[in-house]
Amino acid sequence: MRPKVALVVHGADGRHPGSAFVRVVLRARWAGRLGLADFIFVTPEALAAGRHLDGVDAVIVQRDALLDSVLATAAVGEISRRGIRMVHDVDDDFWSEESRARLLGQDYSPARLAAFDIASTAADITLTSTAVLATRRPDSTGAVVVVRNALDPELWFGGVPADPGGHPLGESAVTALDRDDVRGSWYLYSGSHTHGDDLELLRRVPSAQRRLEVVGVTPETASWYSLSHLASTPMPYPEYVRLLLASSARWSVGLAPLVSNGFNRGKSDLKFLEYSALGIPTIASQGTAYDEAGPHGAVLVGNDPDEWREAADALSDDPHGRRRHSHQARSHVEEERVFRVDDGWWEAVVGLGGLPSS
């Protein structure tokens, strides 16, 4: 019989934020297609009440999806009582004191942090997106496996779909790579309001000739950048991807700044993956997870605003350089950073793999 796995993630009815989709939903869909397991979505409330758990072999809890300590305590109790394997997927630093203080300073709910702690302590195994995060996890009797973020090969590289009226939304990123004559003068930064300090690094990048466009759920604009209408409200990640692909020709360079702090040192290189799939080169902060992208076409710079502007201007003025970086990065991502069933995720979920956390 195939294993049965319950998913507890943010979002519902197919409308999941990017973190839930990339880390959990994507892999579960692929494993289901391949016949490896049956997957069901379970709400935190249902899990806490013990509903829908008959025959379940493992439960995957996405970072703080249990919402508060009351729900988390009850849910963990049900999982333990039934002898179900608990997998905790974590793609941001919720463990270190520096990062916790940062989260709470941004009005993050203490109740959610308490729920995260309960899930973290009870997990049989923890999946992290970076090796740095794996070192942040406190020692426990469980195990930890690093499963790097990856892209859905169909969603990102299967071509741009048609809109409901049957008209193509835009040309594919592959074609756009060789169409520098139609490349817009916009720099792209995709990110939310929680990355305000990172965005501030780019203040000196825009100019009269080249503008910065921010795509994502950012609450307010500023005179030195423009907010895109593409994702002005939260939307399912697949829809977000389709909008980006359809608009890829308007951007010449993707920017991925990360200020130097403990929280950011645990971040993954997901923006490099996404920008590369869009067919645009990436400029990213040195001393972060993006360092590994340097040999694969990313341009790495220090966290000085003038250095960012110089790098962005140089790449924008060099169409051959942009094409070279774009091709190198896209080829790497398409070949090495798309979802694969043998990346350690499946073995960790069903209990076939895992490294001691200490």
C-alpha cells in the first residue's frame, strides 16, 4: 500500500503562498503523480481534533502553520498518540535569538512563534532549505535534512500558457533571451514588505534611464521605485509565476539584495532561481546563499548602494554580457535546480533518510 501523508500548510483550496507551494505542495504533487504516496491537506484545527488522520503515516507541518500554542500542543499530542511520523519543514530562521528578535520587531505574532517551537521540538525530522538553517536548529532527538529550494519544471519551463480567451499571454523566457532589442529598461526586485531593509540597499540604483520595479505584496511605494500591478494582492504561486513569465521581456536585470544579518544568512537563493527562469541575469549580495550561484552566472556585489548601481549599470549597458549570464544561469537552473524525487525529500518524509542534528 502507498503511504498516506497529511500536509499542514499555509493557504487552502489551491491558494498557497510561495513558501508553502515551493517547499511542500510542489513536491507532494510530484510524488503523488509518480505514485509514491497519497496526500491530503489537513487544517490545523482538524489535526488538533484528530480528524482525517486514520491511516496517515506521516504529517508534514510547514514552519509555523499550526498558528498558536493551543493548536500546536493538541496537534502534536494527536500525532504522538497515533504513532505518526512528524516532519517539520522550515525555510527561514525561527530559531536564533537574533532572528526571533527581528521577527517580533516586525509585529510577528508571539503565539505563532510559540507554535513553531512546539512543532520544532516534537518533529521526528526537520527539513531545511539551507545548510546554515540546519545548524541553527537546536539539538534534539530528531534529525535534519537539507533540501534546497527547486522550481517546478512544468510551471517554469513548460512555456507560457494561454489566457481564458485563448490568446498567448506572452513569449517564453527562452525566446526573450535572444531578444535584447525588446528588453525594457526596468530592473526587477521581487519581494514583500518584510524585506524593507534589503530593498533600501537599492535606493541609488534607479536613474532617469533605468527604473526599478518592485513586484510583490509591498504596502507602499516610494519616489525612487515603482510598484508593479502584477501582484498587488496575494495570489496563488502558480498564478504569480505565469504573470512573471508573461512579462519577462520588460526586465533587463533581476536584483537580489540581502543585508548582512543572521536572519538573511539563513535565506535561500530562490530569487536567483526565479530570475534565471525568467531569462534575466541576477545581481545578488555576497556572503549569502547566493555565493553558490556565482559560478553559475550570478553577479555578486558587496552591500554598498553605489556598488549595486555600478553593477546594474554595467550589466544593462552590455547586452552580450546579459545574454551570457542569462544563458549560463538558466541552463544551470533548468538542469540542476528543478524538482527531483531523489533530492532527499521523499526519503526524509517516509523515514528512509536523515542526518543527526547534533
